Amino acid sequence: MTDIGNKLQPVLRLKKRVQFLNVAANGQKVPTSSVVLQLLHRNDCEAGRVGFTVTKKVGNSVVRNRVKRRLRGVMQELAQKNSFQGIDMVMIGRKNTFEKPYQAIVKDFRWALYKAGVILNK
């Protein structure tokens, strides 16, 4: 029996470097204090895709992996309430993401999505 609740179901993952570079080159960028959101609207109705990245400037591998886990949790929480069809997103973690309370990261990410025009309410 598999636990479906822990995986990103409605949103698929970006995994290849070319996909990340495409979003960075052709999409829009919305920085916040805890996360930088890069967003690309595709011309299709397929499920949204998301990628996570954290640079070595943020910290060692333990810190970077924790930041990515927190970003995946934020994405999982918001993907249950919102539809991201036809959108590619890259979430870039910052140093602040490690120390900031989880709800503050959720608030920053919701604001970035609102600023990008993906969701209607903050």
C-alpha cells in the first residue's frame, strides 16, 4: 500500500537542466525574502511542473536538503488548494528559508504567486 499523500500529485517535477534554463530564460521572476519564484506560462492545459534548487551559498548539504524539503512542503500545501495547469515553476531557496518559520515561507510563496498572477487572493 503506497502513501499518496506525501508525493506531489497534481504538480509534476522539473528534473532536467534544460527545463530549468528554459524557465529562467523565458519566464518571469518574483523574488521574496525567503524564496525566488521563476514562472513560465506554457501554451497547454497539462499539469503544472515544479523544480527546486538551492545553491551552495545557502549552506552545506544538510542545510540545502532541509531548505528543499521545506519548499516541497510549501508546494504540496498550496497545490492541494490551487490549480497550476500549464505552468512551469522553479523555486529557488535562500539563506532565509532555513531559519524562517514555515508559515512565513508559505505567506511569501503565496504572495509571489499572487504577484505573478497565478492565484487571485494573497
